[in-house]
Amino acid sequence: MHPARWVLVFLPSSVRTCLPPIKRHRLALAQPRIHSLPISRLTYAIGDVHGRSDLLRSMLAFIASDAERRGQEPRVIFLGDIVDRGPDSRGAMELVARTLKRWPSSRLLLGNHDDYFLHIVTEDVPDERILALWLRNGGRATLESYDPLGDFDDARMTVRIDFADHLDLLRSASLIDTDGSFAFVHAGIDSGKPVDAQNRKDCLTIRKGFLDYPGPLSHTVVHGHSITDSKLPEVVGSRIALDTGAYATGRLTALIIDPAADGLEFACTAQSNGRISVQECPHLQGLETILDSSPGK
């Protein structure tokens, strides 16, 4: 076991970020390489947005430009938790809806916060436990983004009537999607079950038994839900973690998987002087990851 230590990361914009102690991880500035990527099309997987429509707007503009440069139509996979905590969940949901129309192969995966929001708005009498949990974790900001002046019941009715398409989008969201050797899910999977036999709760909320699972998995699992310790994307074992705490850090992260390339890439937003940019993002890579066993490495 390597001793814990502080790591100083130099981002492409020369902004220095001091990271908390990391165990059994190494900083990777180059692309992690996988030869002959086993995926069907150019894919951008985006971590938890949590109401940061400003960051998502910049990331989607980058994706459009990057995909055009590659000469391919992109598929965007939203890993869930579009709403709550940040100031503009309504705007974030609208951007997701537009993206799914613009690039029809794109997908929205359901996050636990999205699920709470759907329950609170659509149930005549919401479960008190879920309501209390939701309000403690940024739910009020979501309702205010839809109806700044209304009370709780008025805001719920506004969403039901004026933004029914957003609710339909959440109702139709997937729990887990697979493509080749990749599985995309909000929180993670139960390592003891096949990917196509996962239960709903695990897909939305699992941590224990997934984040600490030391063995190989049937798929490379791309997920969000648990903010990484480093606030950077992390590649650990058979999983790739993309929740970099965007609502608080200003860093929204996307994983880029290009079947025409032989490496994975990461892009993230950065804020400086009131402006948002998207740049190549370093990642942390654990020991003995799926990337270490890739052919041709």
C-alpha cells in the first residue's frame, strides 16, 4: 500500500489544484489507452450536472465542436442527477431534452435525485421521508428554478402543467445501458449480479460493495453519484467515476470514447473571471485498472 500524500496537479490552463490525500492512485496526464475500443459509436458520458445549466451548456457546445472535428455524430449519455442543488435545474433539463432531439442516439439515465424530484412532483401526497431527504439535499432550489414565486404546491403544479415534457423525459429514462464492454449507470452495479439483472435501488444509490469492490467486473462501468475524492475523474479497477462535484467545484466532466481512436479522453469545465471553458482534464488512475490490462499497452 502506498502512503497517502498530497498531489499537486497542473491543469492545462496552468491553474493549480491541491488535492486531498489519495491512496493507491497515480496521476495520469496522458490518455489512458485501450486499443480497438469495444463500443459502437463516438460517445460522450457526462457526470452529475445538479442544476448547473451554465456548465452543461458549455460542455454541449464543446461536444458539438469536438464531434464535428472528428467527423462523427456524437452520442451523449447523461449519467443522471440533472436536477437539485444547483440554481437552474429547469434549464439543465431543457438542455437535456434538446440534446436528445438533436442527437437521437443520446440517452438519459435516471439518477436518484431525478427520481426524488419525479416522485415529489407527481405524487399527490409525497412520501414524507423522501420529501425530507429531498429538501435537505437541494430539492428546494429545483422547485424555485421552475416557479421562483410560487409556494411548494404551486411550484409542483407549475411543473406538472407547464413542464410535463420534463417529467416524461424522467419517466422514460434508463436505469442502465450497455454498449460493447461498457456499462453506463448512475450509481453503479451489484458485482454479484449480471449487468442485465441489476435492481433499481442499486442502479440509483449503490456505494458499498461497488466502490470498494476489488475484483474484475463483466463490463467497464461508467458512473456518477459518488463525488470523487480528487474532484477529478478517476479510473479504479473496472470502473470510471465521473462525478466531480460540478455544483460546488464548477468542474463538470465528460468521458470521451471514440471507437476510431485507441484511447479514452476526459474533458471538464473550468471557470475563470466569470467565463466557462472546456479543456482536457487530467484523471487519477488506480493500480491494477481495466486500462492496465488493455491489449497493446
